[in-house]
Amino acid sequence: MNCHRQGEGASSVDVLKGISLDIAAGEATGIVGPSGSGKSTLLMVLAGLEKVDSGTVKIAGEVLNGKSEDRIAAFRGRTIGIVFQSFHLIPNMTALENVAVPLELAGRRDAFAAAERELVAVGLSERLTHYPGELSGGEQQRVAIARALAPSPRLLIADEPTGNLDQATGRQIADLLFAKAAERGMTLVLVTHDPALAARCTRQVAMRSGRIEGAPVPERMSA
């Protein structure tokens, strides 16, 4: 991926510049760097939520460049799980519904049964009918993790997954993420400001000013 630009005309800014990143299947990669370095934008490109102006983005053997929004969304729904810092749960849906509804929309007939299995797997068997406002921050993030895991994705993306949590709860959520990724053989890519969390990854990728530090100008990015 050579460039990702935001804005138009004179106000446009190259957020990512000459990024080359190959991530092996099953690897845990921590993306670190100062605010504004392009870490979250890189994750959004990997998730197919942002497009690049040049270069190639290849995820799980499939090139995303040139695909329609609908095809990218369908690919993301079955291949990529995303966990955000701010949970992104629907407030008027129960924990079970938050996990099941995306599966239903993707055509899963066993959506609610699968959602219940995932919520039990993240330790929320007693919270299935609770709404986000009735859950602690750690519990909300567990729901978000269950939602991300439910389609059995090959790639799990986490953007500051412990950023809104206290230290002890954040550690529990990190333990859960790494355990589930390892248990299911998923590739994990996470952005974090926490050096201890980044150190748990197989490797760390440091970014600054839209580039990977110490990397040559590349041709391709894949995961």
C-alpha cells in the first residue's frame, strides 16, 4: 500500500505513506506509535473500512482493491472481527441481540444459538438479557469480543481494546483476546499505547508520521 489520503484538494493529507506490512497467519502483531502516526487508519485499511489511493491490500488471500462496498462488507463479515475501544454496542439491544443480529443479517440461521455460545465463552452466561447500560465497561467489551468472534473470523482487529478500562479489567480483556486468538488460530492485529500489552504480541510494528519506522518504501500490504 503506497498511500492513503484524507480530504480533498489543497486540504488533503497523506495519512499513510509507503506502508509495507506482511502478517503471517496466526501471528499477533502490535501496532504502536504516537497519536496521529496512522495506527488506527492502518487498522481501518486492514478492515476494509478505508481505501488506499495506490498499492495493494490483500487479506486472507483476497485482494480488496477494486471491490465494491457490498463485496468488501460481505468479505469483512465472514473474515474479519473488529473490537473497538468504545465497544460500539447498540444500547437498546440486549447482549445476546448485539451478538446475534449481525449474524442474522449475514444469513446465519443459528444466529441466537451461536451468539449465546460466544457470550458463554467470554464469561457472560449470566448477562445474556442485560442491556449495555446495565453492564460494566469490562462486560461491554466482552460482548464486543463475542460479537467479533461469532463469525469465526480469520483476522481479529482490535483498536485500543483496553483504552476505556481500568488496569485490572484491561488485563482481563487482554488475556481474553490473546487466549481466544490462540485457541482459534486467528491472526490478531491490535493498536495500543500500552507497552506491556504490545510486548505480549509476537512482534511489534512501530509507526510514525504515517510510516513504519525503519521500513523501506514498499509495494504491498497483506495479512
